[in-house]
Amino acid sequence: MTTPETRYAKVGDDRVAYQVLGDGPRDLVFTTGWWASLDLEWEEPAIARFLRRMASFSRVIRFSARGSGLSDARPKDGRDACLYWTEDLLAVMNAARSNTTALFAMTNGGSMAIRFAVAHPERVSALVLLNTTACWVASADYPAGFPPEELAGFSRFARKHFGTERFARVHNPSLDQDERALSRQAKYARAIASPKAVAEIFEIELERDVRPDLCAVRMPTLVMTRHNCLWASLPQGRYIAENVVGARFEELPGSDSLPYWEAPDLILDHVEEFLTGNRRGAESDRALAAVLFTDIVDSTKHAADLGDAAWRELQDRHEEILREQIGLFRGRLVDTAGDGVLAVFERPDRAIECAQALHTALASLKLSIRAGIHFGDVELRNDGQVGGMTVHIGARVQALAKAGEVLVSRTVHDVLVGSRFNFVGRGEYELKGVPGRWEVCEVVERLDPTGTL
């Protein structure tokens, strides 16, 4: 499923950015509230995976409200900001030709989704709320809210730290040790809005109270709240569910405000079952693939002979050739460490062809490589990496190769029996960390279409 095109709906002279993903039997508007950066979100593997799974059972519509991300600025005419959000959503639904949709909203988007569902019940088939509060401020008749001084602290924190890794860490504690994800979240936040704008909207949200609207919600409603979410407590989530007729409440594990990193499949399981009546679960995070490992022979000696600057330049050219050849043979570069590469291919014959082409292309740089290939079931990880025993075996096969060689596991040999490749056995080996003994073969010649050498 490719990254969707960003389009624009019109509200008067203003433009509202939106995307449509998938072609499922029902529409589902998925909104994080005021803040969205539709394009940048696809750079985060966990978000992309979440959206694609959601699009497996729905046609997903996303939008960036005016005043954030790729959309135009919000008019300054003194109206309630929620009215702009409602106008934007109606315009996007019309542009996407969506007459009726389920509405999945989280955090500050939850209260606006409730208002929208009450104002336009004919356009909303179901309501899903995640980490949502009907009213932020505690009162005598609403002890579930936050004390005013605590909310003032939230506002000061957002004004000072929004767009930083510190804010991302507090917002989604499960990312505490994932520096790359924290960095991407900080970048994503900076693209949404300025800290001042976020703090100002938060202060507007503190005045919102949709408790009187809850009894008017008439569509099926699912409310989900994290056990330890900083921005919306379990009592706040239960309050909504208890005051919407027939609403279902699910307590979720964890502390993250957003759904992408902490138990994302559990959340989507609940949403899919609620909307479709079925719970298929996530698609397998594994796939059959050929893994290709290469390594520059005598790289340390090259570096010593050339010096740091010249060696770095040669490594850059080496990587350019790697990327070019991997792309030509329809592979995907997974990782490069300067001296070598890990790439994956859907078919082992393409991995072999790529390795052979790399031997030829890198000879022009007076570089020699060793290459190893294995084919099997790999684990697909959220950060784009691959793992599992297949990857370990591929690395061990490559370590046995000599300069100019392409070695493959017996598995690759057996898959390609009768193909245009010629293999010579190189014996059985114990591969470090891999059970049993493994036969390794060398690709020695390529047969022409007539079957002769």
C-alpha cells in the first residue's frame, strides 16, 4: 500500500489538507485533533504500519485542520475554534465523497468529535474515542478532571518544550529509550505548529466542556483509555462511556497518549471488532525474502593506505554503487556500515544477480567484496530493519566467502535447481549461533538460456 497523495478541500478561500488511504467497505475518519502533519507521519515506521493496518478494514480519511501542518491558517474572526474544525471535517468528507463515516478521534480531538457527532448525526455511523476527556477541569460534580494548577503546569510545559524530545518522551513514555523515534517525533511536532500556538489552543481546550452533549450521542460508541495516560485518566474515559447510551469501554495497558508504539495491535483489534464485528488480528510481521550480505575485502588495509579523507570518499562511491545496483535488481537496502551492506530481495535469483553485478561494478574502484545469500522467513520490524534466523544465517554464509565469491546456503541452491545458475558445493559448516550443520555452495558460472556454460 503506497503512501497516499495529499489533496486539498476548500472552505471558502482556505485549503484543508487531507489524505485517503485504502478502499475498504466503510469510511473511517482518523484524527489526532488539532495537530497533524500528514506527510511527515509516513516517515515514522510505527505510524505507517498503524495506518496501513487500519486501511485493511476501512477507507481511512485523515486531515490537518486549519492552523496546523499543511493546511491554511485559521481565520481570526473570534468564533469558537471548534467550529473551524467542524467546517474542515465537513469539507474533507465532501471532497472525499464520504456521506457517512465512522469517526476515530484521540486526545483533544475527542471532544470535537463528540460535538461533531451530535451536530451531524446523519454523517457519523460510529464513534471511537481514545484517551479523551469530556472536560479537563475538575469540579465538585466532576472529580475526574484535573486541578487547575496542574493544567496550568501542562500549558507552561507545552509552551516551553513542544517540539523537543523531552516533550515527546513525556507524551509517549514507551519511547524513552528509542532515540531515533524521539527525534522523529520532535521533528514531526515542529512541523505541526509552534509551541506558542499549541499552548494557546490548549488553553482554549481547557474551557471546553462537552459533558452536556454526551446524552445526545446516538451512534455506537467505543471509548478506550490507557491505564496511566498523563493527558486523560481512566475516570475521565469511564465518565464518557457511562454517559453515552450503550457505549463500550476498554481499559488499555500503558501510558502513551498516541496509539502507535504501545500495544497498537490491541487498539486496532478493538476498533476492527467494533466496526466490523470481526477481529482478524494484525497481518504477519514476517515474510519470505532473500538476504544479501556483502563486505569489502581488506578494508582496514585500504583505509591505512589511502588515509581517512580518501577512504571516506571511496566508501561514499562504494555506497552509491550499492544503492544503484540493489535498486536495479528490485531489492531494498536495509543497512550499511560503510564496509558492507544488508539488502533484501523478494527472490533469491535477483540477490545473486545483484551480487554478481556488484563484483563487476566495484572492480572499477579496485575494490573486492565477498557476498553471502540465504533465503527464508524474516522478521519485519517497525523501524524498517529485518531480523530472525534467516538474517543470522545469511551473515554467517557471507563470513565464509573469499574475495570475489558469491556463496549461498543449500536452501538457495534447492530453490533455484534447474535455473540458469551453476553451483558448486563448498562443504558443510557449523554456523555460529545456528543449530546443526549447513551446506554452502558457490555460484561459479551463470548459464545462458540454452543451458550451456
